[in-house]
Amino acid sequence: MREAQTRTETGQVVVIGGGIAGLAAAHRLLDTGRRVTVLEASDRLGGKLLPGRIADVRVDFGAESMLARRPEAVALAREVGLAGRLQPPATATASIWTRGALRPMPKGHVMGVPGTASALAGVLSEDGLARIERDADLPRTEVGDDVAVGEYVAARLGREVVDRLVEPLLGGVYAGDAYRISMRSAVPQLYQAALTHDSLTEAVREIQARAAANQQTGPVFMGIEGGVGRLPLTVAESVRARGGEIVTGAPVTELRREAPTGWRVVAGDRVLHAEAVVVAVPAPAAAGLLRAEAPEAAAELAGIEYASMALVTLAYRRADTDLPPGSGFLVPPVDGHTIKASTFASQKWGWIADENPDVVVLRTSVGRYGETEILRRDDDHLVDVSRRDLKAATGLDATPLETRVTRWTDGLPQYPVGHHARVARVREHVAKLPGLAVCGAQYDGVGIPACIASAYAAVDQIHGDLSAVQELTAHPVQSLHGGAGE
């Protein structure tokens, strides 16, 4: 058994959690001259980012792309030497499987909310399109301090917009229920626009006009050759190369303050004494760690719910497949199918097709918030239902060369109405304790850039600068859906 450390480490920061948020925090801390130890409970790093292989092709078994219109993720990839590996999707064309057919994904919308009825032609029924037109004549709908996306959009434009487009897009990001998800936290630009507009379609058109005026160029999303799962591993290599320590298989069992301002961290037989601690673990684990010193923050974190889902990855002989063009498709729950999306990975990412031109890789996702029964089925069943739905949607009826089911139990934090206020309360309580900060997907956005932004804000906080934390709390990072199957 290793002898326990007992001496205080001046300038030492302990980061609890080895996902992308914790690793990004460690990387930034080293820039400030701190000594860093990262403690990860599991036997691997990366959290929801997981690279692997199927049919001898490198793929992602977790998140597969990152928003490029936010700077954090792409910039970090470049900092750790992945600049030459960054690749945009080979195709940005996607479909939606609804009303019995694959239909082109509409353009001219903000997370499924259109600026005009014509933007959703082909996806909605004639009655659904006519309902959108009534928005301009309706009295103002107050959004208050927050409102559910689905509730507000249905009141303005009708349920069909929500059920056939908003729901599958939001579901792809959160695996959640659009009628519960907070507009202020999940679609903040729409919330801000709704505060000052009587008409929702007019608000969307203003958002679109602003985006056009800003003339953002370049891809909206970015991948990494070999998989986005390479990012945390490469960040970890950089942390170690610069003197940081990373320990896996090290669950933290105690976090306590030490006089006058330090922290005591217990992980197995190891006791660390640090000037500061960054807690970068999911809400339930964070609640357990903070219960002794920040019970109010712990209680708030314990109330955050999570959704579980599974990714089914299938590899086929190219000669046996004839897929439609594009990156894949989304599936509205209202249509009654099991899968919620499919990504044609070999068509979406050029490096997958290049690695083995004779193999085609697809992904499907199964499971949403509250859907527990399907996830209790075994792997073979999830593969079978995925193949059944793929056949119905695309005609694909071949036998796969290889399959893999990756289960993300409690993988996605839910952002219900009032989430922003909960996050503000957590941070208010944490800020009372010098040398303590929190970060991760449960606060300001579930995407990779949001997690990195929260990590950087946490580093600033332990150095006494609360401005980044306050900005994120007030203006969360909107997480978008990268086409299909995210």
C-alpha cells in the first residue's frame, strides 16, 4: 500500500474527474504555473468521448463531432497538436424520417423553429404549415423567467412543429423531452429573442438576419481524424508531458476544507493537500463530494436528472449497401420508431471511408429521457431493432460484418425549466468556499465547447476571477445538433 501523502503542496490543484472538462481544466492550470493532479475514478479518461475500432476502422463510440462556431474545442485541439487532424464533415446534408419517408432536413430554422412556414414544407402537413402562419396574428406569449421549448413553440406555431422537428433536434442533443427542456438554457438565443418580439417567426428571422450580418464562415461542426475521442487522450498526453499527474482508478471518497484555506482530498490510500480543487464530475458524484462542505450546492446538484441512451454501431460490406446520400437522419418520436437517429458515419467523415473503402459504418441511437424499458433489453435486441428500423427507412437489409452496442447510462444531464436558476444557486454556494470550483456538462451546455468553456471559467474562479463564471451562468452555450445521430 502506498504511504499516504500528508504535506501541503503549495500551488497544487487537484482536479477531480478525467473527462474533457477536467482535462481541459488541468491543461489550463498548467498554463498558469500550477502543479496539477487529476484523479479519475474509472480506468480510462475521456468521459463521454470514447474512441475505438470496428471492422478495423477507427470510430467514435461516444460523441463524434464538436461545434466549430465556438472557439474552445477547436482551439484546444490545435494547442495539443491536432491541428492537422481536424476535419469538417464530408457532407452537411441530412434527412428526417417522418410520415413514412426520408425527407430533406429543412433549412432556415433555429433548432427546428422556422422563420417562415415554407421552411418546413415537405416535413409538416398542410394543416401544420397553416398553423405556423397564424403566429403573426396571435397575441404575445410571455416567456417569463423561463419556459419549456416545446410548450412555447407549440403555443405559437402548433404541436406539429415541435413533434416533427424541434423534438428530434433537441432529443439528439439532450436525449430529452422538448416539452420539459428549458428554452433559456437549451436555446438561449431563442429565449432572448422571444423576450422582445410578439411573433416567434419574426424573432427567428431576426436571429437569422444577425447571423447573416456576422458573416460566419467555415464549417459549423468539426471532427478529428481517428475520432473526437482522440481529443481527451491527446490533452492528457500534453498534461503529462508538461509535468501534470493523472491517476486513473482513483475514486475520491472525501473532500474537506483545511485551515486556513486549503483542501484535503482522499482517494483510496492517498491523501492530497491542495490549495484548490476543481470538481469536474457528473452531478450525482459532485453532490456526494460537496455534501460535507457545501451542502446547499450538493442538494441542488442531487436534483439534476439524467437520461440514458445507447449507441449501436454497425459495419457492413460496401458491396452490400446502397444508402441514400447525406450524413444520416433524425427520427421524431411521434412516428413511433425505436431508433431516434442514424449517422452514416462513412459518408459523414472522410477519414472513415479512406481507412477501409470496402467497409461502411453506421450508427443508430436508442433511448430518450423516461424510456427505460428499451434500454433494459440485451445488446442483440438493440442491434435487431436498429436493423429493422434501418431497413424500413433506407432499405438496408444486409447482414453486418460486426456490431457494437455502447451504453451511456445516465449519460446526458437534463435541462428542465429553471435549470439556469439551479446552476446560479450551485455557483453561489460554491463561490463562498475559496479555492473551489465546479465544471462539466450539467452547468452551461452539454457540447464539447461548453464543457471546455466551463473548465476555463472554473480555473479563472480559483484564481479569484468570477467574470467568466458569471457570463456562462447568464448566457449558457447553445449546443447544436450536428446533422444526425449525435
